[in-house]
Amino acid sequence: LICSILFLIVFIKARNANPLEKPKGILLVAEIAVNKIESMVVDNMGEKFRSFSGYMFAVVCYVFMY
């Protein structure tokens, strides 16, 4: 429930954000997290498996919740 609310807040802020400005606040944290997970997937599995980034992000969120 906490993750769902957090993701909803990030989604609303991202939808209303100006793409030409630097992100700040929670959007900056979300962007850093997504970039780190994506780079982890590419470093460990290769460029071919970049599409697994979303799945790995869900796994990391699950692990940190428990």
C-alpha cells in the first residue's frame, strides 16, 4: 500500500513536470533509482536484457519492503 501511494505521487508529479527543467525532490530520487536499476541490469545481464529493468525494479521494491 505504501509503495502504491508513493508511485502514485511520483506519477502525478512526473505528469505535471516540465521535461525541459531539471527534476527536483521526489522526481530526482525516482530518476536516480530508475537509472541505477537499469545500469545494474545492463552491467549484469547485457544490453539485450534492458527490458527486464521494470521487473528488477519491482523485485528491489519488494525486497526493501520486507
